[in-house]
Amino acid sequence: MERNYPNISVTDKAARSLRSGHPWVYADEVLHADAACENGQLVDVTTRSGHWLGAGFYNSASKIRVRVLSRNANDRFDEAFWARRVQYAIDYRRTVMGADFDNCRLIFGEADFLPGLVVDKFSDVLVVQSLALGIDKMKMTIIRLLEEVLAADGVKIRGVFERSDAKVREQEGMERVK
């Protein structure tokens, strides 16, 4: 598959961390970032010799320079991609929560490969917290998909509240929102 994303090359230490499952690339681990890299956009992460390690959201304002979204070079970041991520998160929660699914954390950021996003469900209300610029740009799509997947299971969402007022948003170059 042809990759049309700007490239970030990383240190050997970062490459080892990513290969072992770490979800972030820190600012001091970036060797080179293409001039085309814009905050909040998807970038490819490679070793210094050009071997692909993953794709993630870039933010030069953050100490966490890249939040890895995928380790599959064939992923296309289209609506179907986001729908799969949402469905996986909900299916997992239903499996582990069982009868307690009515009140639980539906999306748990990096653990669900949706870095920087937390969504809690309280009966028929969702509470959303977005802590990273890239995922913040996708949050409305993800919320819509969450509502659709839940509705297909017979769960109607009455309201969505955003509590993206954590101080860390300022470190990401974002305003606090409530």
C-alpha cells in the first residue's frame, strides 16, 4: 500500500520501545521530522534506516511527539477504520463488564488504540475527554460511531457531555473545554 503521510524518523531507543508495544514517541526521540508534518495530522514513524514502525498523530507542541494509532501498514484511516476501533472497544467492554455494562469506561485511550480519548458511559449518557490534538479532530466522528454501534445493540444515548478541561490540554497546545 502506498503511504502518503509525512515521515518521522526516531532513535534506536524509540524503535525498541515501539516494537515492544509502547504507544508514544517522545520529543527527544525524534531524529528528523519532514517539513510537511503538521500538528494533529497522521504521520509515519520509521527507524533511522527507514523501516516502518507505525502511524500516529503528530504534535510538535507536546512532549509526546507521536501517539501511535496503528502498527499495521495496511490500515487506511477511513470511516471503516474508526468504526472497527469503536466496535472493538465496545465488544471488549461487554465481555469484561458483563451485566455491569450500563456504567463503564467504553474507550480507554491507548488501551483501545484511540490515543488520548476517554469515553465513560453512565446509563444513557456519554462523558468524553479528549487529551490529544489528533484524536480531538476525530472525536465527533468517534462519538457518532459510538452512538450508532450502541443503538444497533438497543442502547439509545440521550446525551453527550465533554469534559476536556484537564490542564494537560494546554501542554498539547489546546484550549480546555467543558
